[in-house]
Amino acid sequence: MINRTKSPAVEQVFSKTVVELIAAKRDGHSLSPDEIETLIREFQQGGLADYQMTAFLMAVFFRGLSDDETAALTQSMLHSGSVLDLSSVPGIKVDKHSTGGVGDKVSLCLAPLVAACGVPVPMVSGRGLGHTGGTLDKLEAIPGFRTDLSVAKFAEIVRDVGVCMIGQTREIAPADKRIYALRDVTATVECIPLIVASILSKKLAEGIDALVLDVKVGRGAFMKDVDQARKLAHALVRVATQSGKRAVALLTDMNTPLGLAVGNSNETREAFEVLCGGGPADLIECTLALGAEMLMVGGKASSLEDARARLSLALKSGDAVRVMEKMVAAQGGDARVVAEPWRLELAPEVAVIEADRSGVVVDIDPLEIGLAAVAIGAGRTRADQAVDWGVGIELEKRVGDSVAPGEPLARLRGRDKAAGEAIAERVRRAIQIGKGPAHVGQLVIDRIEL
Ligand code: URA
């Protein structure tokens, strides 16, 4: 078969046409790194149409990719744009990536905390999409805070402060952006090698030396099933290692929201409470578990116990708060909000969800809570939508807590009381009261390292 979109120059260099490469994958054959590179380059240069890329993605969905092929796809997507050069920043640069969950504001307390312990953290974050929130939206709840810095400014802040948190620029892995948009509308998102190449192509473009991955698993996560999440975590660690980076993954529970706040300003407040020495126990534990791994791969601790002790000291001494204040100021924001989180604006309370009987909270469905937060305006269902930073949900009870009739279970913040009442019903249905005892799962389910 002849590929009519292919340029003669490419025909001379590579023996197979792009159509033959798609057919090879369709028939279950392996592709060489050069062949994968050709597909991505042709896609970027217009020699491979969207419908051909979609056919290739569907072939991968059914036939899979080996680690070598996944590593080659990662490298090709990574080099479709610029790779940041942070060689001017001394030290082992480490970032964390979470596959996303409800109430997951860990990056906001983790990044400055780890930087306060001497590990430089260059962090390029994303926005919320669907029922899971995004770090950028939570950061932008800080008055004046800018996430659209130039690469030079980003490197300067990482060097001077130890941490900088920005959004994905147009130069970072542009092939992933186009491929992800196609996957989103062609039922090819749920495919481990494609997820691995997508995540790692963006993370490796940050100029990091090591990566800690938080693979969330459960009803509120992208991966609902532990075996699938474990497979994803293993593949991420293997391919990151093959790409020359140290990598560790934790599998963490997302069968209930993380922390009590779900929204943007309220989540930023909660993350800053952790930095100030408070905050909910599960959020603190998730932060310390990931932080300890970052200190280990960053060469700043001799064991996980030593790392935890250093992190706790940085919280107690106020060092972590000071680093975050410096970062917020360097990025144009009002640094007072870090030590005084109440300064972050919240929308008025429009509904209180109360217990209708006595008992024990046996379940809080994170997916339903996440969707209710989107419905009130804290999230988006399309990438171009704006979010309202002040709205959201604040849980008053956790799984395992006893409740009496009339006690508040959650509060809803919004701009419209009538809309709030309808959404409150959804929150009420997400919180189950039973006789108990409640099953409270382990937060860290597994740890994956090569
Ligand atoms: N997150 C990404 O960045 N890419 C995927 O494919 C899935 C989740």
C-alpha cells in the first residue's frame, strides 16, 4: 500500500512507509526506535495525518508496546519540543508527578518542603480536567501569582529559591499535546504504554535528574484497579530508568478524597496549613511519604527514616514556610497567604450537608465529591473553561468518624444558593453513614523501584 501523504525524501531514507509502520503495529510486530521517531516526526511535520495517527494509537491500544518501543516513543515525543537545561542549577533536580485524584493538593506543600531540605524542585504542573483538580488552578488562587514564566526565569527561581512551579509551555512535548487530544476522543486514553510516554515526555522535558511518581488508585483515580495501577507504576519506573533518570513510584489510595478540602482556594489553604505544622493526617502522611522518596533520590538523606526526620524538622523550624514565601514572592504572588492562609478568598457558604441519623461515616465517594466540585464551578469539563477559585466543598467528617443527627458532614461554597442546594444533594449521596466499623484502607499501598 502506498502512503500518499509521504514526502519522497522520507521514502528514500526509511524503507517502510508510514502506512506500512501502522500495519506492522496492527499485526503485532515491534517497531524500531527509528521507525517510531519517523511516525512522530512525520506527524509533527504534516506527513502523517490525524486519522493515521489515530489508527496507529488504536493499533498500540490492542497490540501494546515493549519497554524499548515505549522508551523510543517517550524520547520522540520529548524531542518534539524543547528540553529545559537546568545544568546551571547545582544539585540533583527532582520532581514529583501524580496521576491525579480528588483533594490532591500534595504538590503545594511537598515542593517547598523538599526544597527546604536542599533538593532543587523544578515543577511543571497541569490544570484540572474532569473530576480531578490541577496544581496550576490551586496556585493561581494566590493573588498575583504567575505560572506562565519564561524558561530563563524558571531556571533562575529554581537556582535562587530551590523551587519553582509553572505551567506547561507550548514548547514542552507539543506532540504529546496533539496526540493526547486525539486519544481523548478516540477511546485510546486507557493504554499503559501511551500513558507512560505521555507523562514521561512532559516530565523529562523539565530538565530533572530524578522523578518520584504518585500513582493513585481507586474510585477517584484514573486507575480504578490495583493490578492495573501497579502495572502502570512498574512501566513508568522502568521507562524513566531506561531514559537515564532515577525513578520511584508509590501506589496511593484514592478511594476517599485526600484531606478535607476539595476546590482551589480551600485546597491551597489546606496545603499551607500543612506547611505551617497543621493539616489533616492523610495529607501530611502522603506529603511525608513522597517527600522522603524525593530526599532519597536527591541524595539528601541516608534512609527513608532519616528523610522523614529532616522533613519534619523543616516543617517545625518554619524553613518550609519561608521557602514557599520566597517562591510565591518570586512568582509575583502575595507571600503573606502562606503563613496566613485565611487571606485566600473563599466563596460564601451556600449549603451545609448534615447527618440524617447517628452512626459512623463508612464511605465518602471521591468521584462523586469531585464531580460535585466541578458542578459548583471548581473544575472544568473542557480544557478552555475558567474555574472559580473560591468555590468548593469542605468535608467536616472523615471515613471512620462517628456522627450524631444534625451534625455537619460537609459544607458547600458557591455563588448561587439554588444551584448549591441541588449539588448538595449529590454530596449528601456521596457520604454514607452506617453502623460501622468503617474500613479505612492503607494510604501507601505499594512502593515500586527497580
Ligand atoms: N496524564 C497524562 O499526562 N497523559 C496520559 O496519557 C494520562 C494521564
